[in-house]
Amino acid sequence: MTKFPTLPPKPSETQVAECVNIMNNMLELLFHSVEDIGPIDNDVREIMQILLRTVIQSSIAMDRDNPLVGNLVAIMLGIFRSMNAGHYRAYVQSFLTSYDLLDFLTEILLVFKELVSKPVFPADWLDMIMHQNTVILESLRHFAGIIMEWFFSPFEKQVWSNYFQCSITFLTQPALQLNLFSKTKQSMILSSYRDIRRETAFEIRKMWFNLGEHKIMFVPQLVGPILEMSMIPEVELRK
């Protein structure tokens, strides 16, 4: 009788918490140490290759009521924040096939969309939410270039659709609607983080023009989301 390998036991809550704590300490040492520890590019590359996908998938699988989910999201954001263009190129090249890369992009775009539509951080954690938004915007810029390079010819409609849906949901999230805040809070956000909506709108517009002859495929699907985006009371967005 054939014996099938047994799956490893599911880690306990305590083990998961210990892993999260170790990852937090590691990122803290790399990015917030008061001591000069030298260049960290290779360290970031190792962390990215070994941990990033696992952290992303663990945050997806974890119940939103679990207190550790916020820690996992913070770790994911910390890794993305530390990645430069070279790291993104290396990460793309680590996928064995374009289908594997497509699977990753689909996954992370859905994660980003979920994070801004169903936040894991409390609404009054302004700095954390704006940090999240800054990191997501920079990542979306990199992902736009990757999608254009890898999935324009041959054209892969679904990943382009996921990009637009994620970006528009990101732009229209309540946390970025400055008109809903007091003048003091508006000034604080603008001085520290700029108007992220405007920058996101430029990225969406650029990707829309990149579609070229493929625009017609998205007209029915994106009319509603783009109208929602254009209703935001910000002059530059309506242009």
C-alpha cells in the first residue's frame, strides 16, 4: 500500500506569534538601528526572496479578527518599503514562468485592494495608514511597469483589469479624501505625505494610455469606477 507523506502540523498561535516577533526584530535591526550596520541591499534581497510571499499569503489566510494580522501587514509593508527598482527586477526574475509571476501580481493586487477597502488598522492610526498608502503607491508604480513589460504582448486582460480596480479603489478610499477632514488635519497630511490621490490618478492615466488599442476592452468595465473617481472634489483629478 502506497504511503503518502504526511503534512506538517499547522503551527500554533504561539509559534506564529514568535515568528512574527522575530521578523519584526529583524526588520527593526535593519531599518531602524541607531548603529551603522553598513549596506543592506543584499539583506533586503534575502528577506524579500525568503519571506515576502509567505508573509503575503499568511496575511491572506489569517482571520481578520486575529491580532497578529496587523503585524503581518506591517512586516509586508516594511519589506516593500525597503525594496528598490533592482530588488523588484530580481524578484520578477525569480519566478520560473510568466504564469507564476502573473499569479503573484494577481495575489498582491487583490491584497492591496482588500487592505484599503477593509483596513486592518484603526481609522485613527493616521501615520500607519498613510505609511501604508505611501508604500502601496510606490509598489503600484513598480507593478505597472512589470505589467506593461510582461503582459502587454501577448496581452493579459485580467492582470490589467486587476491593476485598474486596485488603483481606483486605492484612490477613492476614505482615508485619502482630504475634503472630509478638518483644515488642520488636511495641512498635516499634505505637509507629511502630499496628496496621494493626485499621484495615483497620474499613474492610472498613464496606464490607461499604455493600453493603446486594447482600451476598447475596458470601456464598459471601467466606466463606473472612473466616474466614481471623477466625482472626487479635486480639480486636478477631474482633468
